[in-house]
Amino acid sequence: MSELVGNVLMGVALVFMTCGVYGIFRFRHFYLRILISSKVDTVGFITLTAGIMVKSGLNFFTLKVLIIVVFFVLTNPLATHSIARSAYKSQYPLPEDDV
Amino acid sequence: MAELVSFIIFFLGLYALVVKRSVIKSIIALVLMETAVILYFVSGGFEEGKLPPISDALPEQMVDPLPQALMITAIVIGISSTAVALAMYSQLHRKYGTDDWKKLMKIRLEEDA
Amino acid sequence: MPVTIVFLLAMVVLAVASIQVRKAEIAVIYLGIFSLFNAIFYLFYSAPDLSLAEAVIGSALATALFLVAIKGYTLRRTQIKSEYRSPKMRLALFGELFWGVVFLTIGFIVISFYFGTVQDVGKPAWYHYVRSFISDTGARNAVTAIYLNYRVFDTLFEALLLLVGILATAYFLEWPEGKEPEEEIATKPDSEIVARISGLLYPFILLYGFYIIVNGHLTPGGGFQGGAILASVFIIRYFAQRRLGINIFILQRLEKSFFLGIIALSMLLLLPEFMNSDFKVFHLVLMNILIGFKVCCGLAILFFCFIFQQTKVEDTKGRSERG
Amino acid sequence: MIPGYLFVLVPIAFGTLLFFTNSRQAKRGVIIFQLALILASLYNLTKLRFLESHVSIETFAGWDRIIGISLKWDLVSSLFVMLTAGLFFFLFLFDYRGDHVDQLFLMLLCTIQGLIIGIFLAHDFFNVFILYEVATILVSILIMFRKDKQSVYDGIFYLLTNLVAMTFFLFGIALLYRMLGVLDFALTREQMALLSDRRALILPYTFLVTALSLKIAILPLFSWLPRAHATPSAPSTVSALLSGLFVKSSLYLFFRIRNIFDPFLELTELFLILGWLTALFGALLALSQKDIKLILAYSTVSQLGLITFGLSLNQDLAFWGAVYHIINHAIFKSTLFLSAGIISEIYRTRDIERIRGVGKGMPLVAAGTIFAILGVTGAPFFSGSMSKYWIVASAKDNLTTLGIYLANFGTITCFIRYSRIFFGVQKNSENSSCSLWKMQHIVVFVMGLFSLFGGLFARELIILFFAKQLPVDPLSYFQKIMIFFASLIGGFFVLRVIERTGILKKIRELDLSFNSVAAFMFLFFSMSFLYLSLKYAPQ
């Protein structure tokens, strides 16, 4: 059972990521792209690791994966924030209209 | 395959040393060459199916640990020599105002005369 | 393995890219990705220790150093374009082509010669190491056994090299000897979010670094890798708070003392009656800890030297523009 | 015997300890330490001399040589260790009151002393590599010690070329280890015998040889050396150390590695020609320079070529002659660099045309320098003459003999030009304002005397140190003396002619950029690879 749930979760993660990749190509502007990539990365990664955790059951390995997830959730938005912020500060132009 | 690639990257780095006239490119090329050697050292004696040299594996299954130990040394060497080269590069750029080897040589020759 | 082939091809492409790209920053980023691919590749080749070292030192730290070092000096896009169109550049392109042909020929000959002649005559060293490293040294990780016991003489010079490299960097970048720089490095207050969250990250990084160091003789990793991870705490702290509340002088002294400690400790190996089986493991852990602290101090100094230099360059630039 | 790793590690640890003292204590401590080191190396040398085999191999922490790192003491290496200790003692004495001397400088010198000793004793490929790598970075600090505009270029040029060479070296080690599975010198040789096809060794050997050729500054790859050894702002002790001792460690390593490969592959003809060309070309370039430090540096290139030539003659007599010449050259070249340092400091110029009247102003320095010059040119009864005599005596055919005379003729001509600084009168006589410590003069004089002793007691010294009896035939030695005087007179006239033509200025402006050095390295690599693969092609 947990095997199946895990596989389904990982599949869902792949769907998320595919959408994200499509989004990166669809949007033309830097700020939009960075938004998309960050969101997709975070959501996709969390779903993926959730799938792995469910699949492996409750043991020491799951704990390690959990720590990685916590670390990732903390750092990934932070990195995106820093990049976007420094781009803004160094006067990278904002998009002129919506999309 | 990995050996082939390490040879290719090594010669690529050497090629960059010969044709690229910027100092920073030379440093990058040097890093590439070092990495190529590390890649060669690790992949040289590797056989399919060997395990990491940690005591969970049987002795016969273990990969050769010596190249790995040596290459950790090589990586540390790489970072320190890169740091020194970069520090020198920034001094050089501040004093000469260019990072082109040919222009540097000309200025240096004028200094001598 | 098809996966490894993909990685290898990607490595070649990235290497070419980092050489051919004109802007130095982009070349450096390519180089960093190249190192990261290398690090992952080493995992396939059963070299986790090396993979960790390459990921932490080669990929992360080297890229950071490169970026900080070249920040003030790279060409603007217009400069590159104007140089690209000059007749001199065309001559240079011709030269590149010529050398490309020469390298292709010689490289092809050398590589085909290599694959035609290479042979193996056995691995005496491998045979010795894998049979006896546990009983000889008490380590469970053969790599640690080699670099902390069998070939510790090399490791001493490795530590010395790091010491000398840092000495050289600090000397060339004109760190004011024995003093902290008086003015505060940054004037702008930094992002509140970054500061807060990186505060949350410290315990994770510290824990991970210490884990790598202390378990160096059991699992992949050891003093060098763990020390580099610990050093990243200092780097993050800089990005979070932008204030150098760090006394480089003390760090340098500490580093030298740790180095002396490493030499003294490795000398214990020469006293066989001292090295019973319990003490052997203790010795390995102690060596790893000392090396880890030394590397941590060293890499932190390295990074701050470059940062300090960079702000100095910007300072003088700003002054000359104003004046 | 005192274990070898102590000789390596104790100077390094001592140097690091110096940081925790003040500079007065540090200077005194260093002098005492050097004396102790000389005594220790003397003790080891005597012990070794009375051993039956004259060889002692030790491994660190007592592991087997296959898995551990071994150090090897033999008569040559132990003598070199003593030479290192002795030379450093004089260098420290010379610099005792220098204003550039602080803990950092002392630490760098002590560390590099340990490393050089390590290179002399090392018996393991990777160990050699890492020792060299540390030494390269250390030397680049020493070159850039004053951080002025010229030395920055020289420093980065030195650093990058040598790092590239060391990458070649590491690749060679990687290839060797992949095929043979060991790193120890002696074991490598044993394993090589197991190879079914010796062509497998061609590629690793080419990589190693390319790296070492750059290190010993053979013909197309020498352009880093004069820059590094004669950086205007580097302290003269640094120049003396680099030119006198540090390159010698590469030479020593070169012939050790060549000996490992010798039964399987040899490149002797190539190195015979390249060494000779280097000797000639170096002398020519030395002749064209104006800067006294550059003259000395190019003359080092020329002498290195001569030593390589001697080592490649493949004869016992030439080999010992070359080894003796390494020692002699270490002594007289460091004397010359030290005296050049004193002279350029007092005259405030390094231009050879503007320095005159050294003989009158500083008799001790002048005497020491003249002794050293007589040594380097191979004047009768001075050390250079004996070592060159043995190299010449083992040359069987006339062509080689003539080649050596020609190379020596170049050296003589260039030093005739150099020795003009002793005569004449200095025009602007404000040089007495600079007060120098008398000890420096004495050091130069004493070191100059060594090159006289080295010539007078050459045979006895060789017997004492190497337990070898080298023949000296009085008749042919007399013949050599005649040739020396003939070339002295010839050199005088050639110099006159050459200086009028203005060709010297053109030669002086020849220089290679870093890219060209890299290109030459690649060409050297591919040429020696093609040469070897054709020579050992399957029939």
C-alpha cells in the first residue's frame, strides 16, 4: 500500500515539475521565471521527498530525509529571494506589463 | 569512457592555456586540468561493481582507496593554489590595469628598460 | 552505465563552455556546475569521500572565491563587443582555429596510443590496504585510514599547503597584519529575511559539519570536508549580517596552533607502544577534529581576505569617481 | 641515524613556532637552529659513510613500503641535505640585520628548507608532488615579497607555469599508478619489469619529463626562471636560495626519475642536445643583459644546461662530475647573488654599465665575488674547473668536447663583462652614505673561499663524501688550463666585437608571454612523445 502511495506521490511531483519547466519557457521575463522556478522547485521537491518517505516506511532513513526537507524548505526560497533582491537592487528592469 | 573524457578535458585545458589571452581564463583552464587528473586517477583502476572502501564491503569488493585519499589531497591543493592565483590576479589587475598576457608582457618589458 | 555517459558528456560540454564563454562570471558558473557534475560522478565510481570533498570545496567554495575575486575586474558587455569586432581579434580567432587543429591531431594520437598500450600489472598497494586497514588503524573507512595513518606524512604537507596558501592570499591581498579593519565593511543594512533565516540555519550546518568530522573514520568524510562545511557558517554569517565581527588575527593564530597540534599528534604514530587498539581510534578522531578546525579557520580567513579586498577595490573606485 | 622525516618536519614546525615569538628572538633562534641542523646532518652523513651499503631506507611509522611513505638516504642525498643546512645558515647570517626580515620571512625560509630537504630524501611519487606544490606557492610568496609592480608579474608567471608543470607531473603519476599499482620509487621499478610491453611507459614518462624539464629550465621552457630568480625587488637571499639551491632539487629529482625509467626507456640523446643548446643559449642571453641579477639568472640557465648535459652523458665520471658541479654551482651562484645584492644596494642601481670600482670600495666582497666568478668560469684550481674537467674527460668524441668548450666559452665571455664592475672609478661617489653590516661582506668572502677549497681539494672531498676515486690526469688538466686561458683571451675580443654591433639589445628584447610558454610546453610534450613512440615502435 505504502509502496503505491509513494509512487503516486512521486508521479505527482513529476507533473508539478513538468508544469514548472513549461512555465519557465512560457514566461519571458527574469522576475517571472525566477518566481516559477522557485515555486516549482519547492513544491515538487517536497512532494518527491514525501513520496520517498512514504515508500521507505518509518525508520532512520526517513528521519534523514525529513531533515533534508526542512533544510531545503528553509534555504531554497531564501536563495530565490536573494537573487531577486540583488537583481532589483542592481537596477535590473522590471517587466513593463503583465506577462 | 571516463579515462577518455579526462584526457579530453586535460587537453582542452591546455588548449585554453595556449590560446586564451586572459589571465582569469588561464586560471580556469588550470582548474579544469586539475579536475581532469582527479577524474583520471579515480576512474583509472575502477572496475564495474566495486563498492566504496568502507568496512561494510568485503575486501575483494572494495575499490582502491589510495587514489581517493590522494585526490582529496589534490582537491585541497587545488583550492589553495587557485586562491593564491586569484589573489595574485587581483594584485596584477590593480597594478597593470589589464588581464591580457600579451599586454602585460609588453608593460613588464618597458619597466625593465 | 548509460547514466555515467550522460554525465561525462555533460562534463565535456560544460568544460568547453567555461573556456569559450567570453564573460568571466558566466565561465565561472559553468566551472562550478562542471565541478558539481564531477562530484556526482564520483559517487557512481564508489568514491563518496572524494565526492563530498569536490562538492564542498571544488564546487561551492572555489566558485565563491572566483566570483568574489573577479567581481570588480570583468569587462563590460560593450567592451567585449568592441573588442570582438577588431581585426586583431580576427587574427586571434585564426590562431585559435590553428591550435585547435593541432590539439585535435596530437590529442587523437595520444589518446589512441594510450588505449593501445595501457596495461595492468596488478595492484599490490590495493591488496595490502583492503586486507589490513581495519586491524592496522582501527578505522572503518579505508580512505581515512590512509590519509590519517599510512600516508599521514603527505597529509601534513597538505595541511601545510593550506596554511601557506592562506598566508600567501592574506599577504597578497594586504590584509592589515594583526588588526581588524577599522571601518565597517558594509554600509547598507541587509535583507531582514536572509538574516533571520540564516540564523535558523546555523545549527543545521554546525551539526552536519561536526558529524562529518567526528565520524570521519566510520563514514565518508573527515577533517577536510567537515572543516569546509564549518567554514561555510562564517560565509553565511557574512552574507546575513555584512559586518566583520571577526578577528582575523586570532583566527590566524588558531590555525597555526592547530597545525602545530597536527604535527605533534602525528608524531605519536612513531611510538608503537603507545598506539594500542583503543588509542588508535581515539587518535584518528582527534586528528580529524584538529584538521577540521584548522581547515575551518583557514577557509574562513581565505574568504574574508577576498571579501575585504573587494570592498577596498570598490572603495577606491568610488573615491576616484567622486574625485 | 636521525630519522629523515625529522629533518623535514622540524624546520617546518620551527618556522610555524616563530610566529609566536618576537622578531629578535626569532632571528637568534633561527641561527642556533641552523647550527643544530648542520650538526645533525653531519652526523647522519658520517653514519651513512661508514655503513656498508651507503644506503638507508626508512618508512614513516614503520609501515611496509608498499603502503607507507619511505625516505631514502644515500651519499648524494645526505650530502645535499648538509649543503641545504649549510647554505641556509649563511643565508640567515647574511640577512641577520636585514630590514625585510620578520617572522613571516623567517618562517617561509625555514619551511622551504624543510621542503627542499624533503625533496632530496623523498622516495615516493606523490610525496614529491605535494612537496613541490607547497614549495611552488612558498616561492611565489618569496618572489612577490615586496609586492611591487614588476614582481607581481614575475610571481604570477612563475606560479602559473609551475602549477601547469605540476599538473603534468600529477597526470604522469596517475598513469603510472594505474598501470603499476604502487607509488614508491624502487617498487615502481620492480613493477615495471612485469610489463609485457614497455611502450606502456611512454606516456607517463613523457608527462613526467615535460614537468621536470620545465622545473630544470631546459631550452624551450626556461623563460620563467630568470624572471623568478632575478625579480628586482626580491631580497638577494631569495635569489640566492632559488638559484643556488631550489633548482638543484629539481635536477636531483630529474636524474632520480630518469634512473627509474632508464632500463626501459631513455631520452638521453634528446637531453644531451637540449642541455647543450640550453648551455649555449643561456650564456648568450646572459651576455646580452644589463641587469646584474638577470645576468646571473641567465647564467644559471646555462649552467643547468651544462649539468643536464653531464648527467645525460651516461658515464660514471660525468655523472659524479655533474653532481659535484651541482654542489659547486650552489655555492658560487649563491655567493654571486648575495654579492650582487650588496653591490646593487650600495650603488642603488643594477645596471652593469653604471657600476664601477667595486674592487676599491669593498675589497672583501670583491674578493669573494672574484673567487666565485673564477669558480663558475672553470678557472684552474677553482671548484668549477674540477667538475667541468670530469664532465669533459668523459666525453668520448671530439664533438661533445668541443660543445662543452663552446658553452664554457660563452660563460667566460659573459663573466668577463660582469667583472668589469670591479675596475674603474665610480663617477658619483655618494655611495658611502649607505652603511651596511660588515657581516654580509664576511659571509660573501667566506662563501667565495669555499669555491677555492672546492677546487683545491676536489679529489679528497669526493673520496670523503662519495667514497669514489675520480682520476685527474695532470697532462690533460694542463691542457684544459691552456684552453681556459685561450678562451679568456678569445672572449675578451669577442666581447669587444659583439658590443659594437648592437645585437645584444635585440636579444634582450626577446621574451615569451605565458601563452607561448604553454604552447612550448605542449610542443615539448608532443615532440618527446612522438620521439619516444617512434624510437620504441614495434618492429
